[in-house]
Amino acid sequence: MLLAFPLLSQAQTAWSLKDCIDYGLKHFGTVRIAQYQKENARQQSRQALAGYLPQVSGTGTFDDNLKLQMTTLPAGILGPEPARIAFGTKYQTNFTASADQVIFDKSLLTGIKANKPNQQRAELNERQTQEEIIYQVSKNYYQVFVSQQQISLLQDNLERTQQVLNILKLQRDNGVIQPVDYDRTDVSYNSNKSQLSLAKTNVTLALNRLKYQMGLDQDQELLLKDSLLLTQLPKVEESLFDAKRLTDFQLTENELTLNRLDQERIKAGYLPRLSFNARYGQLALTNELGNALQNFRGFATIGLKLNIPIFDGFNRSAQIQQARIKIVTQEEQQKMNVQSYRLAFNNSQSQIQQSTVNVDNDDRNVKLAQKVYDMTTLQYKQGTAPLTDLINAENAYRQAQTDYVNSLINFYQAKLDLEQAQGTLIPFFQQL
């Protein structure tokens, strides 16, 4: 059943579903949040790598020893009696540069291995955000379209009822029919007007929701293209269920990978850690403030540091067990998730099949009800059909239209749910 919308002026720009989704993918707030998360993952990768790069620092100190520490030398070194002397000078200036380089640290190496999964997780989050935008924009776009279809149907009903009312008014004024017969049809006319007003409000609300999901300013006008593809239902091809195509499944698998790496990192804490260090500095010692920056003497050291964990009170062992429990729990949850994904896929397939049948049936019913209504109207004008038949035919036509609109909504919702359940929302957008 094809219905036309009012023509748009040349100054107005009409948006297709692809236009709306494309705008939403660029402007909705969650897109920017996903991009920030992606950049944050990149910075986390740099941070993890930094632990295995040289750590260089420099320090400078100037000390005024207000009171030098005294020490006692045993008798016989400087004389027959013990001697108390002060070591050092009043002023001490020290500039030092140091460098540390990790040679082997299994924990750090394992942390670096997590860089790639972390970045993959940010990309999956971005993809999940895109899928959600595609789903929500499409859902609200279809809602607007179907509501507009309903308006077109109601306007057609209103015009037909108005024509009947004009005839009834003449018949009433001429005493051919009772006033109550006219009033019955007038009630139906007013009911149509109320439904039309409600449908227009629903279009406004659906448009506002669509603007929000697109990231479009609420004050900006939004007109949708009259696409015949929306009333000529697309063919839905059968597909096999594959949980691995779902972003949610991939995110859980990614989290499992990160948790296993975290467990490996904790275990690596049992291994020794070897690092290299080097220091170079300049030191000036003097009792005169004016000479505090003169007569520097250099010093330098290099060395290796080996740290061997021996006993930590079973702290690391407890951490390993916690990580293991977290992993096995998530593995069990993933098994349950797969069954949930399969259930959603099977239900979506059943719903799309039933919705397709319903739309076809309701489309035929609308055409049949319209035919009956037109015939009954003609018979009533000719005086061969009573008013009750006309009212019944009108009610049946209106109910058929309502059923058709509802079946359209159900079909497009089922189609979106199926695209989501089989992980094909992005290809669905790309093929629009």
C-alpha cells in the first residue's frame, strides 16, 4: 500500500535514513566519548611501554649545615685521648643526574602485551557505539515514517467522512433522515479529527526523539524523504547464527584476554627483576658562602640491581587465585551469553517472519475494507444500504488501517532486532 506525502519546497532539504544515520555517527555525543576512550587506550599503551624505557632524572641540592654533626675518634688516632671532631663543611652544593634501565621484568613485559587488547577494546567500544546509534536512529526514523503514514490514512478517512456528512446534512434538513443519524456520523468525524491530532503530536514527538539520537539541534527543522522502499518491504534473507560476529561477544572475549594477561602479570611477580643504573654528579664543599658554586668535584657510579622476591605473606598467591576465579566466572558468563544471543536471534527470526505475513495480510485487508467502504458509500447514496452498514464499513476500514500501521511498526522493529541479533547493523547501514 503506497501513500504519498505533501511535496516539499525546493528550499527544504529532505533526509533519508542513511543521511540521518550518517549525521548521528558524526554528531551524537557518545561518538565523541568513544573517541576519547580510544585516545585514552593509546595513552595507556604509551604508559605501559614507558616502564621499560630509560628513566632519567636530575637533582640539585644546596645545603647550609647550620650545625655539623660531631663524631668521636677513639684514643690513639689523633692523641692519647678520644677526640671529638666534625666532618663536612658548612656549605654543600650537589648536582646529580641518574639513569635507570630495566633489563628484565616479566611483569612489565606482560603489561606491554596488554597494549594491543586494550586498543582493540577501545575500537570495539567505538563499534558498539556506532551500532547503538544505527539502531536508535533507524528505530525512530521508522516511527516517524509510520506515524506519517497514519496521518495520511486519517486524512483520507476525514475527507471521506466529510463527504458523507454533507449528504447527511442535506437529508436531515429535508427531513429524509432523523437528526440522530447525522449525529452518529458526526461523532465518527470528530473521532477521526481527534485521532489525526494525536497522530500529528506523535509525529512531532518521534521527530524530536530522532533529532536527539542524531545529535541534531531540537530547533532545527527535519523533513524526511518519502521513500517507497519503506512501504515495499525489503526481502529478509535467512542467515546462520554466529555469536562471534556480535560486538558484545567480542568485548567479553577481549575482557577475558585482558584478565588472563593480568593473571600472568601477577604470576610474573615471583620472578627476579634486574635493572641497570648509572649516576653522575658534581659536588662542591666549602665553608664560605661565596665559594658555594666553585671548586666542583665530579663523581660517577654504575651498577646492576637484582631484586629477588622471597616471601610476601602469600599476598601474591591470593591475588592469583582471585584472578583465576574472575576468569572462570567470566567464562561461565560467556557461555550463558551465547545462549542468550541465540535466543534473541531465533526470536527475531520468528518475529520477522510473522511480521512479514501480518503486513501482507493487513495491506490486503486495507484494500478490501476500502473497496467495501466505497461500495457501501455508493449504495447508501443510492438509497440501497442503511446508514448502519455505512458506519460499520467505515469502522472496519479505520480498524484495517490501524492494524496496517501497527504491523508496519512491528515489521521494522523486528527487522532492526534481527540485524542486531545477527551483528549486521553496520553492513545494514552501509547498504542503505
